[in-house]
Amino acid sequence: ILNVEQSPQSLHVQEGDSTNFTCSFPSSNFYALHWYRWETAKSPEALFVMTLNGDEKKKGRISATLNTKEGYSYLYIKGSQPEDSATYLCAFEGGADGLTFGKGTHLIIQP
Amino acid sequence: SAVISQKPSRDICQRGTSLTIQCQVDSQVTMMFWYRQQPGQSLTLIATANQGSEATYESGFVIDKFPISRPNLTFSTLTVSNMSPEDSSIYLCSAASRTEAFFGQGTRLTVV
């Protein structure tokens, strides 16, 4: 069983502040690391697929970095807005075994 | 949190045949989804499985090719019909309650 961990489990952030959270995953057999955003009553929305060590991807105010040698990825949100409130999920893709998901970081932006 | 059992975990099928994938959740959930995921790419949503009625399909996916059933709140099936090599992919079941989303381990399908 692959170990994919996300921390913190939940996070309260003041509107306008920046924040970040972590996904850690096995450093062997790495193929890709995926980030998704999930809101209640909706299907998860893909944010990033990261494949190369040192990769940094950006989508608006959200960015992510990847370190495959030490097995972690950070997701950053700059200038948080209420609409950023969601659960952010990471998924490790290694070898031929498909995706293994973390349990998510539940982010709440407080006005 | 819920546990999703998805099977089979992998299969190799002949073109022209059909495969049914099962997804069982160990607790009642509001929503169930079926995705396709190709290596290195993000999940592509196929459809939302609706309990007791026809699934809601995304653009590019049709019921004749991917019939879905959801007879109750904890169980759903996806059939990949009349398979071709282009259908080779990982198929993933997901379930969501009001507060959490869960994923199966996926079914790796190879069509030869």
C-alpha cells in the first residue's frame, strides 16, 4: 500500500492571506503527481499534473512545486479568496498502479 | 472515511468485447463518479452515476459506449462496450459525501 499524506488536514486562512500545504509521497517509482480541487456536490477539478523534479506550475493565484527526490509537493495559494475554499487533493501516480490519493487538505477562507 | 472497493484491478480484453467494472462503497454517499485517466494525464470525468436513473454524461461520452448503473447509494458499475485499443486506460470510480471525496484504486484496462 502506497503512503500519500497531506498536511495539514484542515486549514483556516484569512481572506487576502497567502497559504500553502504539503503532499508527501514515495520517492521511488515516480511517474507523476496530480493536484485536484474538490468542492462539495461537484466532481474533482484537475489543477496540475507534475512529472519532473523541480517542476513549478502556476494557474492564476495557485502554484505548485515538486521534489521527487525527497517525495513532496507544495501547493501555494496567493491572496486567498472565499472561492478558494475547497478540499485540495493530491494523487501519486507510480509505475503501473494508477493513482493513489491523499486524504486532502480542507481549506476554509474566512472573510 | 469511506473505503471504495473497485474491481477488477486490471484486465486484458479482446477488441469488440465489453468489460464491466464494479465499484462498492462501504458507506452511503451522495454522489458517485466515473473517470478515465491516461498515464501522466489528469482524470477525465466520464459521467456522474445517479441512483435509480440514467447517468449524466460529459461531452464526448455516450451511454451506448459507457453504460452505467447505480441501483443503490453504495454500488455502481461502468461497462466499456465494444472495446478498441483506444479504450486502453485506467478507469477510476470516485464517491463523495457532503464533506469528503474518495477514490478507488482504479482498473487498468488493456485492449488488444
